Amino acid sequence: PALISASEAMKRLQNNDAKFVDASMGGVPDVTIANAVYFDIDDICDPDHPQPHMIPSAEIFAEKVSTLGISNDDDLIIFDS
């Protein structure tokens, strides 16, 4: 994992060589990046944990992110509002 600048992220977006993941909390924001997928932390969490937003099992996590079109080979750029 690495932190990149906004200009580097825009280059990656223009070259279509990374998947953009919107991790904003509280629902999909009004403005987002085209073709970004929304990572819903209320959905992708441990449903049995008493605290909210706890990481689920590896199996549940893999199943949920695969429905977003994300695979192990993808480069991701994760952002929020």
C-alpha cells in the first residue's frame, strides 16, 4: 500500500490502470469519480459483532468485494469524501 497524490490518482484514472473505490461513510456522496465502486462499510462488515464496522471473516470479505468487481490482481485507489 502507498499513499499517492491527487495528480497521480488522476493519471491512473485517465490511463484506466486502477480501480477506484469510494469508501465514504454515510452513503454514496453526491459527487464521486466516474466508474468508482462504492465500498459500503455497513454491508461489508461482521454481522455478528456487537460493534459496528468490524472486519468480517476472510470468506465474507472476499465474497462482498468480488461482487464489486474487485479481484486479488487489481490495483486499487481508495478515497472518501
